[in-house]
Amino acid sequence: MTRTIHNKLVRDKIVDIIEQSGKKAYSRILSPDEFFNELMKKLHEEVSEFQESNDVEELADILEVVEYLAIAKGASMDELLKIKEKKSLERGGFNKRIFLESVECEGSHGNKKDY
């Protein structure tokens, strides 16, 4: 019998789907810290998949992972959206598609974190 190692966070119904197909799945429940770390890995995975496919379905996956990351940090999706809106009101969104090429200044006042 062949065993394929995955070692990754999966959606809640994946183990059932695997076992309904006649295979045996080995899984465990993650601790809160492990869950957060695996969500971070999953975010990178989903972003990479979107970059490769340019498929809007992958954006939905990214959004879901972001939602669970917010929950893991003690925030709701509503709170996250309020923070997003506040930043958009204070600093603008991306509607104008502005690409900042450079900033010239005297001394060391060009802190990238300001942008």
C-alpha cells in the first residue's frame, strides 16, 4: 500500500471526502499556535495558486484564509473590513492605479513604512 504525505491544513470535509473514496486518511487537530502557522502557509499556497491561475476562485480561497487568520488574531471579518475601510479613507485605495517610482528627500526621511 502506498502512503502519500501531505502535511498541510485542509478544509473540514476533506478527510470525509478521502475516506468516502475508499482511502484511509490520517489527520489530527492542530493547537491554536499550529493552526495559525498552518494558516500562514496556506495563505502563501493560495496566493501562489492565484498567481499561477489568475482564477477568481483562488481569490475566494485567499479571502477565506484571511478570515480565519483574523479570527485567530481575535478579530472578526467585520472588524477587519472596518480597518480596511478606515485605511482606505485615510490613505486612499488603489482605484487610481498609482505606481510610486521613487521619493527624493534630504537625509534619511524616506521611510518606506510611511507609504
